[in-house]
Amino acid sequence: MKQTLLIELLTEELPPKALDRLAQTLADEVFGALKTQLFADDSSICTRYATPRRLALTISNVADMQADRTIERKGPAVNAGLDAEGKPTKALEGFMRSANVSFGDLQKVSDGKAEYFAARIMQKGLSLDDCLGEIIALALKKLPIPKLMRWGDSEHQFVRPAHALTVLHGSRVVVVEVLGLTSGNVTRGHRFLTQDTLTISDADSYEAALERDGRVVPSLSKRRDMIALKLDEQAERLKATWVGHANIDLQKLLGLSNQERSLLSSLLDEVTALVEWPEVYVGEFEAEFLEVPQECLILTMQQNQKYFPLLNSEGRLLNKFLIVSNMPIANPEHIINGNQRVVRPRLSDARFFFNQDRKQKLEARVEKLGSVVYHNKLGTQLQRVERITTLAGSIAHLLGADKAEAELAARLCKADLLTDMVGEFPELQGVMGRYYALHDGEKTEVAEAIEAHYHPRFAGDTLPQGRLACAVALADKLETLLGIYGIGQIPTGDKDPFGLRRHALGVLRILVETPLDLPLPLLLKLAAENFPQGMLSATVAKDIEGFMLDRLRGYLRDRGFEAAHIEAVLYTLGGRLHEAVPRLMGVRTFAALAVAKDLAAANKRVQNIMRKNHEELGAALATAKVDTRLMSDEAERSLYQALQDIAPFAQGYFDRGEYGQNLKALVTLKPFIDDFFDQVMVMAEDRAVRTNRAALLQQLGALMNQVADISKLAA
């Protein structure tokens, strides 16, 4: 008979950050085992539950008995199972004994490679009661628990002490023993809102009974939605938005990395795992604390106290916050007051750090970076800053930005690492540097470059704004790339401890999206020259260029460009990455034309011919100019004249960055190219004629491949 199966394990408080993963793994393992052992099938639905003190799941359409089934056991190969007289060998006899069959029961089966003996055995189905205990025990052992614990005088181990086990198949208790617990149909409700045990009448009523009689919402997702709704209601009442809401752009607010931003936005998941019957209250702190940068207050409230800060319509922090409580009561005054008392010391610490840090200028901290090791092969943080400073000045000069200001911002950019605030909240490095630089009287552009030099810190993050900030950001990332890669710390597989892929993508995004006319090979050369001779591998600049171009290919594919188009553009780009996207847009437009493939094929033919001519004509071709007096065929004269007519227009389009128009101009060449290849023998016996025709094709190829190597578009 098929009915719903309920399994619930009651424990002490489970680790909140791991709760969802524990519940998901338990459900997956039990459900998978039941399906494998034919108690459940594709019509069964598994629903998982998790609260601070329980892991549970229900599975619909679970049979109480397995169906009888025939299983096939594979034995030895036929040629190994019979001796020369056709009698069973010892190997075959051993197989027959283990399968409890006679020779007459065996069948010969072929797997396409060899023939072997097989025994088909009728296996009687087992009952759910016989199998479920082992299934649950094995599933619990597979939970992602880094550290197990024992409790009392028990030898059993689990992530937290286990107190009760409920197992119901329909309304029937399935008696199993797991972790020293014998299953029943009794659980407990809310620790404070109910006192008595709660009897579950049947598996299908589990969730409703817990909510109605136990004051527990067992569904993690349902509790999360309830909390989000209550947060929305309280925030709306105050005409505010809570930090962590989907509409809040935390990376713009705090400038945090993707991982750090994920930690903040996961606060809702964490508090969901801390409560069983949630309610949201409003707390308040003294307005005087708002003199501290709001990023600091937000982090201390979220990370230390699990509160949800509130922002007004302008994105400024209010002196109010939201508390998620496990105690919905008529008069929550003592809960609110208690939380307000707890948060004040934390905010006072943040204010103290802020005030103490401002007593010493960033410039005074720079020399102290000399006592902080950056990497044992790359020196101290001060030596690193000196390299970044020199490189930032060089890049600023190339960009036409103020070199002295770029060098100042670069010199100060790591000084906030030695402040108390960044020591407490490493997520705020750069952010606090900006605040302290402004307090020290530095120019706004310098202060903003200090903050922005970490950007972009993750996919989709904002880019540094302005050439000064871009110069410092590029210098920082290039120094890291060249230094770490150059001492052999190359990313492998999913291992990238220094975030070199992220730094590479950051450089690419700044160059491509800003955009900046800075050739990548030049930047890498400048960065490599900043390091003492012999510190890095001799080929580091070239190696990093290949590493970054691989990242560029992935970045451009993610933006929707075709792989063939990307290769065509990269072939002629020469490291001028700011032109990559406009050229690709032009190639995309060109590739949509009906004649594009024919021109691409013609270009490929030109390149193949030129490759052979380069091998045979050598240096003579490199300096050869087209001589019309050597043209004896009308087709080659017509192609030459067409090139002279079209080249000025194509060049004008190219110079103006109208790459699509440049490529479209080539369409008019198609009939002349076709006639040339139909009527003219390039590989003429006369060396002078042959060189002249090769020079004509060389001129054609140069014009056709200004924007991209369109031969790569040929099918």
C-alpha cells in the first residue's frame, strides 16, 4: 500500500548557516535510496523541512513492500566456466553455490564482446520496515558535517545531540532505531510558546499540525517568505527599505566583493534558520552614531547582531533597524529594549575606531606597511605600494591624467589596511581609505581613486570612474597579476587563491568598457619592468598576455559574440582592447550579409596563396609595390583599380571607428575578386609578374583584414 512517509529528527539547535544544506542532503539521500530500492518512484514527491531544532522530510506514494523482482547475476565467461570435457570448472561451481542455482538453471548471455553464464534469481520484495532504519542511518552519515559530537554517555555521533525520532508511514509508526533513538509519533513544538509534546496523527498532517498546535513553521522557504514579508511591512510603515532587500544594490552601497555581498544578502537565510515562529520588531539607536560612515554601522549591525538596517528613500541610513524574533508577543517592549541595549556597545566600538583612525593621517601609515609582508618572494606591502605608485604614474601619463595625483592616490591606497576599522571589518578596505583621505584634506579625485582602485571586484561590479581612478586600479591589478603569476603561482583548475582570474577580468573590463586606448602589451611591459630584475620569470609579460586573452575570449562570449567572430577580431586587434567590442559589432553586421561567406572564402584563398608566395619570394615580396605596367590581364587591372577606388572610403570608415561600414565596403570587391581568381594565374612562371600579382593580393588582404581576419568566418 502506498502512503506518505514522514521522517523527523529532533535535535539541539543546529548550525544555522548549514541548516538548509543539511536538510537538502538528508532529503536527497533518503529519497534517492527509496527510489533505488523501489519503495518510491517518479510519482513520489519529496518535501524537506528544517527548523533550528529539527530536520524532516515527507515523501508521497511510498510503498510498504517492494515488488518481487528477477535479478540477473553475471557469472564467469563460458570458455572459463567449462573444462575440455564440457563440465563446470571450479569457478563456475563456486558461482552456482553463491547464487544457489544448479547448472540447468544457468543461461548463456552475450554482452557483445563475450558470452558468459548468468543466473536469473527471483528476489522476494522486502518490507519498508526492514529497510528504512538502514536507509536513514546511511543518509545521516552522508550529511556535510565537518565535526561530529557525542552527548551524554552515548557512543553515537551527530552534528548536535539528537533527542527524538518520528517515522510514520501514513498513520502507522515504522519502528526503527537510529542514533540510539527508537522512532515514534511524538515531537515537540515551539520551545517557549508550547509546553507539551505533540502527537502527529499521520504523515500528511505533519506540517499543518506543527503550525496549528506546535507554533512552528517547519518549511524553511515558507518561514523565509514570512520574514521577508514582515520586514517589508515594517519598512514600508517607516517609509524605508531594509538592507538586504532585493531592490538594494549593496555593491554600490558598500563596494563589497561578490563573496562579501553574498554574506550580507544571506542574512535573511541565516535568521530564517534561527527562528521557528518569526516576528519582526523595530529597534532604534541614538542619531549621534550616524556621524560614523554608514557602511561601518551596516556591517556591525548585520554581521554581529543579525539586524536589518534601514535606509531612507535617498539611500541614507536611518537610526532604526529591524529585529527578527522567535517570540511573537503582544508587548515586545522588553525584546526591543534588550536588543537596543546590545547594539549600542557595537556602534560605540565602530565610532571609537573611526575617531581613533582619524587621529593619524593615511600618509603617516604608509611607511608602516614596510613591516607587513605581502609575499615572501615579492617583499612587503610597502614595496608593493611603491611598484603600484610608479606604474600608476606611468599609466596616468599615457591617459593624460594628473601623474602626481595618481601617484599620491596609489601611495595611499593600501594605508587603510593598518586602521582599526579595516582590522575589524576587512570588507571596508578602500571604503575607509576614501573617508580618511577626505578627512586628511586630500582632493576628492584622489580619495575616490583610493576607494575605486579595488573595482571591479566581482562580475557586474561598477568600474572606476575617471582616468585617475582607472590608472590606480589598473596599476594595482597589473602589479598583482605580474607579481603572483611571475613567481609561479599560476591558477589551476578551480584553484586561484590570489584571484588572478578576477584581477585579469577587472583589467579587461576597465580597458574594454571604459573604454581606454591602452595597448595591453605595453601595459604588461611597464608592469614587468617595475619589478627587480630576476624576481619574475623572463616570459611573464607574454605569459600573462596569453592568460588574459583567454579570459577575454570568455568575457566576449558571455556578452553574446560568436567564437569565430572573436578569433577574427583578436587576430588583428594588436592588444587595443578598447576596439574589441566595436569591431565585433561590425563583424556581426558584416557576417549577416549574403556575400559574407564568399568574401571570407576568397580572403582565405588569398591568405593561402600569400603564405606560399612568402615562402618562395621572401624579402622581395615584403618591399614589393604593384606595377601596373606588369599587368597583362584585364581582370587584374580591374581588381587593382577597384582597390584604388574603394580603399580611401574603407580607410575613412576604419579611422572613424565605423567598422561595419568598413566591412560592407568590401562587398563591392566581390565581382572583381571572382574574375581575378577565374582568369589570372598568380603563380606565373615570370618571377616579376608573379611578384607583382602577389603584391596586388597583399594589398587586397591588408584592406580586407583591417577590422578582422575575415577568413576565419569561412565555413
